[in-house]
Amino acid sequence: YINKVAAVEIEGVDSNFYKNAYLLGSSAHLEDVRYGYANRKARIELVLDGIYEHESIFQDGYLYIKFIPSREVHNKIVVVDGGHGGNDGGTSGYGQQEKEVVLDIILRLKEMLDQTDIKVYYTRLEDTKPSFEDRVDLANLSRADLFVSIHINGDSHSKSSSGTEVLYNESFFTPKFGSKDFAKIIQDELVKSLGSRDRGIIVGDEIAYIVRRATVPVALAEIGFLTNKEEALLIAKDSYKQQAAQGIYNGILRAFDEREEISKQKINEQWNAREEEVEDEE
């Protein structure tokens, strides 16, 4: 999803496949088409302009594909981002790299989220390094309800710095439930789950690109400090990483609950206002 590419592979065909196979029809969502062939396998890549789910059917020798905006398919959408990756290890300390710790936490979080009705898009589930633009586009173009980015902190000036903090977007205003609300929930649930020092929530617009460019509620969670020996030893434990994943999971569920409660209150307010209008008309 993060590359906005839908790929179709046809096996067991010869190199003349494309002479007899044509791409027909059109889609307002299609930006480009790329063709490839290797080892008797044809590969067609459809480059899309956003994040879509698809429906496909094979009929009368043709493969029909329909692209549907994610928001029209899923009621709840979350994007989970793993900081760094690939040739960018992030912060490091006491034998650990941020990119590896983050990926471990995300895979644990995925096991829990897979059991819910929430559609979750991940910027990475392997040791890859998506661009900042692709990470934030995945959240913005899917119109995600929530966008959480997971990181591990570091302090090159002091080895005593410790604790958990969450960055949020202050410049993009979301009515009723915004980045600050989401960040506060994630912070509360992480501190509760980890028992870590509460460093609070921080305006992250000038600190992190994905926080600054997000147009959905975003929370960038800094779990703890790898530059602090005591905290690094905790982070190295599977149980601590599991607690971090649990805290984020709890935060996501709580955020949806609070959003739903706010929506109910808004409906009640609108209903009460309408009743007052009717009474005034009478």
C-alpha cells in the first residue's frame, strides 16, 4: 500500500505475452502502468493516485479490477509507522538499534490489532526505509482515523535522560478530536503499561516531518532512551517490548472509544438544538 502500486502477475507465459494481451478500460485513479517480464512470468504494475482496496473478477478471459477508496470500505483505519529502517538505524546504545527495537514492537502490536475490526496499514513490517513522504501519504491519502509512529529516543548530551514522551501536531486543527488528544491518550497508556517516567506530550511540528505534514490525528511515541543504560536494559527485554506494544494497543482502542463518545455527544447536541428550534416555531 505504501508505494501505491497494485501488481498483477501471470505465470507460465512466453515473452510475446504483451503482444496478445491488452490493458483495456480506464480508471480515474490510475497514474501509470509498468510492464515487466522474467522467468516466464509477466508482471503488470498499476501505479495509483491514492490508497485503495480492490475487487477483482476473472470472466471470459479477462481480469476485471475495481479500485475502491479505503474510506469507503473500512469504518476504522489506523496507520502504524515504524521509525527509521534500512540503512537508517536511528539511535543506538548498549548493543541495540532503534530500527530493530521498533520493528519488534510493531510486530507484537500487529498480533493484537489483527484480532480487531480495525483496518491497519503499516509503513514497514520488515527492515526497509520508506521515505518520509510515503509514510505520511499513507496516513493522509487513506484518510486514517489515527496515525501512530513508534520510535526509541536518545540523548547525545546526557546519559541520564529517561522516560516516555509523545509528539503531536499543533498546526493542523481537527475538530473535537485532534493530534493533541490522541497523543495524550497514547502517552497515558504507555506510561501506565511501562511504568516509565512521564515526560509528557510535546508539540512536534518543528521536530518531525511526519508530525508536521500529517492531516490526521498523529502521535509520535518515543518509548524510552537507548542512551540511558538502565532504560536500555529494560528495552532489551521481550517483556518490556510487549508492554510497549500493549500500551499503544490500549491507546488506539481508547482513542476510538473517546471519538465515538464525542460523536454521540455531538449528535445529542444537534438533536437538542433541533428540538429547541421546533419549540420556538410552535
